[in-house]
Amino acid sequence: MNAKTMSAQGPTLLIRANCIGRGDDELGLNLMMNFIFHLTKAETVPETIILMNSGVTLASEGSEVLDELRELERRGTSVLVCGTCLNFFNIKDQLKAGHVSNMGEIATTLLDASKVITV
């Protein structure tokens, strides 16, 4: 039995920023780190996590949630990281979790998902 079949398959998460909510960025970053940490503790892991805009920094060198993203990958979650966004922030060579994706793959993944949650 592989890691993906050991966990129930969850929704697709669209993460559009490195923090949750608007207002204080430090609070928002803390909320995002806590959210991703708790995803690793859940019985059901996301089928896919899509990182867009500043959300791509979560999978890049120096991120405080790299271990959590790698654990989710180990459990079967596919982590798609927007290549255009990585290029915009000039951090493509710093990607440490997930794989570089493109808008075609991201659009298809969103359209094919049974449930999408935007964070």
C-alpha cells in the first residue's frame, strides 16, 4: 500500500499568498504556518496544493513550512508551484518542495478537482 492510499483523499487547496487574511502580515504568516502544520496532523490530506503569487515562497528555501510540505508530499499530496510566480520573485532556483507547474496544469487540476478550497 502506498502513502496515497494510506490517507483518505481530500480536496485541492489553492493558496494564493504566503499569509492568511488581510491586515497584519506577521499574524497572517503565523496563521498560514499553523494551518499547514495542522494539515500534516489530519487523517485526510489534500489531494493537491497549488501555490500561487507569494504563496510560492512557502515551498522555497528559508520557508518555515518546508518540512510540513514535504510530509504532505510523502503522504500523497501533489504540490504544484506556479513557475511564472517563481520567476516573478526570482526564486525558481530556491524551490525546495513541490514541483514547478504552469497555468495549463493548474487550470486543469482546478477544473478536474471534486472540491477546491481557496486559502
